[in-house]
Amino acid sequence: MVELKLSKFFESIHHTREGRPYFKAYAAGEWVESAEWTPVYSPIDDSVIGYVPKLTYGDVDKVVGRVYEQGRWSIRNTPGYKRVSLMFRIADLLEKYSEDFVQALVLNTGKTYPQAKGELNASISRLRDSTLDARKVPGEYIAGDWDQSTLETEAIVRKEPFGVVLAIIPFNYPLFDSVTKFVYSAISGNAVIIKPPSADPLPVLMFAKVVEESGFPRDSFAVLTLPGKETDPLVADKRISVVSLTGSSSTGRHVLAVGGVKQYIMELGGGDPAIVLADADLDQAAKAVAAGIYSYAGQRCDAIKLILVEEKVYEEFKKRLVEELKKVKVGDPRDSSTVMGPLISRDAVENMMGAIKDALAKGGVLLYGGRHLGGNYVEPTLVEISSHEKLAEMRLYKEEVFAPVALITSFRDLDEAIKIANGREYGLDAAVFGKDVDRIRKVIRYLEVGAVYVNDMPRHGIGYYPFGGRKSSGIGREGIGYSVEYVMTTKTVIFNFKGKGVYNYLI
């Protein structure tokens, strides 16, 4: 039985009943409960580790009103230098209570301790790197003498916050994605409402306590535990100016349909291709590709799902990749020897198993894995397919299966590999392994993706380098100094000095 035990600092945000914590939601300065509660499960053993309020839109309507009427001005009227200092204060508090956050991430998301510490450290770094976002906030000056019609005028282009940003958080990085959306939204002067993932909301509620403790304007921030079916009215609410979503492509399409005309920044489905050229360092490439498959059990938008290997080295690379996958120990993430923990839920397991069955029925050959090990635990899996026509029919090719499973096939001609990689509806990232700069450069030019990793697995990290998708993989770009552009609007102010003697053009 998994049990979450937090330090006294978090006592005020939950009460205990029958040995389980009942957490409150953060309603723009108030910690609130509800008439109904939603259980929160640990993917480690499916035990209930807590409960959160099952809010309705009726519960949060007044909260949105308070954020809109008061909170969006409270944060906007907080000087920029103070907004930066608040980010550093929040980072210090995350560091101070790091053990609590690591424990919550391990128990609620199923991450290993190194993975949980990595997410926490990335969150702390993201807060402290807010100074890089702040550089993009100032506006511009435009002289009017570059066109005859605007002589004796000049303009300033102001960057202003939209107002209220709704951040919809995925289950795979609940703390980091909450932190990063909070940082770029608030540093530019927006109020922030977070809709945490239903599967693992506890790290996000704990983050709300840290934000409150930092002195951040209380009416400028909320974490609302709405079930998915209650989120549509919030997305459509005209008081929400920006929706920042990380999630599946289907969820993105639904949010666009519901939300209507407003600003969006979306990092959606992925599942990346990796192209291995004949002159690649096969050992290094096999290690990187394997990690791209099994890291956090493949539950990453930038996980590798399709491997295209040049025919000359196909058999050798395939053998080395299988050897790397065999090294992966699957088990309880609390065990220090575990490399890959569980999937987030039984539904995720069933989806993976169904996709593997579909691939095998269409001519795929199981090279490694494919077994359900009980509970939410599965083996990392590699499926080989020789027919490119059959490949295009498989769910593992057409869909993003959020699990540690990938397809592998060979190619003779580089154009063929590029065509197969571009044939998926997703265009988040890609990886290419090799030494020939000319061939690598060709791959970079023709791949329809947002980022190409050369001789490495795709990894977004803290967003130091911008990332984001094409096609069904998203709108806009995540990244330090890039996302902030999508939560600000421009206001142009033109000054007319005609006849005032300010300018004396030689014309």
C-alpha cells in the first residue's frame, strides 16, 4: 500500500480522514473543498493515495470572476523586477521542500527517484531562468521617417499581458509543466488559472501552496481541480484570454472547437521518428534510441516511436538496440535498481497492448518485449515491419501510443526515409544519427518537424532550446524566451509631431 506523508508545511492544504489526505483546491487566495471528492491513485499499485475536490464550473465561476476583475490587475501592477524576485522566491521554496515534491512525483506519477528529482530540478531551473523570459517583455520604438506617409510621426510598440491564462496540464510532467506555464505567463504580467491533470494533481496543489507562501498576489493565481467534463465552460469563458495546453492532438482539437476566438499555445501529440544512417556510431545511436523508447515508460511527447535504419547497417543496429532494451529493469519506481516504472493507468496498458496486437496482425514481428507484467507494468517493446505499405496501416504509426513501444524498419534511399517520417500526422521532433554532414543537412531541411536532434534522442528538458510541433503536433512554441511571446499582445501608440518643429527633414 502506497502512502503519501508530507511535511508540516503542507498541513494547511489537506485534512486526513481514514488515513488518507483530502486536499483542497486553491481558489485565488482561498483553499476550498467541495461536496464531492475524486480519488487519486498511485500507478505503482493502484492504491488511493489521496482525494481532491470534485469541483464544478458553478464552484469556480466566482473564482474566475475574482481573477478577471482583480487578479489580472494585481499581477500586472506588480513591478517587473518584483515579479522576477517572486520567481526566485518560489524556486527557493521548491528547493526547501524538495523531498516532499520528489515523494509526491514518485507516488503519484510512478516516476523513479532520479526522474522525479530531475523534474523538480528542472522546475527550479525554469523559475530561475525567468530572467531570460523577461528580456522579451519590453517593446520597441519605430521611427516614422522610413515611409513618406509617416514623416514627423513616431511610435512605440508596447508588449502587454493578455489578462488571464488558462494552463491545462498533462499527467506526464505535472509539476514542471505547471511551473513553466506559470513562469512565462506571470513574468509578463498575466494572472494564471491551472487545470491540473486528474491522474496526478497532487504535485500541482503542493505547488500552489509554495506560490502562496512566496507572496505572489493571491487573487492572481488558482489551481482548480475540475473533471474533464467540467472544463469546457472554463475553456469557452470569455474572461479567459489565452489557453496554454499540453496534451494529445485530439484534446487540442476539442479545445480549439470549444474555446473559440482567443490566443492559444499548444504542445500536442508527437511520438518522434529516428533516422539512423549507415555511418552512424551504432553503439551510441542504439543507447540513445533505446532511452528514447523507455524513458518514463515512453510517456513523453518526445519519445521515439518510429526507427528508420539504413539497409547497410539495419541488422547490426537492430541487434544492438534489442540488447539495450534487454538491460531495462521494469519494476516499482521506489526500488533504486528500477530503470522503468509503471504506466499511468490500466487504460494506458490496454491501449499499448491493443496497438501491439494490431501491429502483429498486420505483419509486424515482435523483436523484444510485448508482455503485460501485471498491474500497470509492461515491457519496453520493439516491433519490426518490413512492408512500408503495412507500416502505414498500423496504429503504432498512425497514432501516438503513449507507452514504451516503437516500430523499426529499414530503408535504402534517404528520400524514402524522409517520406515515411513525414507521413505521420505529427511533426513534433525527429532524431538523425550519422556523420555525413551533407546527408544530415538534407534530413534537417526536409523533415516537417519543430526540432531535429542530431546524434541524440529528442529531449525538451527545461526548454532552453525552443520546441513545438507542426501539423497535428501543436500551435506556437514552448521554450525560455519563446513561450512568453504567445501570452503577450502588442499595442501600437503613434505620436503625431507634424508642424511642431520636432523634426526638420531634408527633403
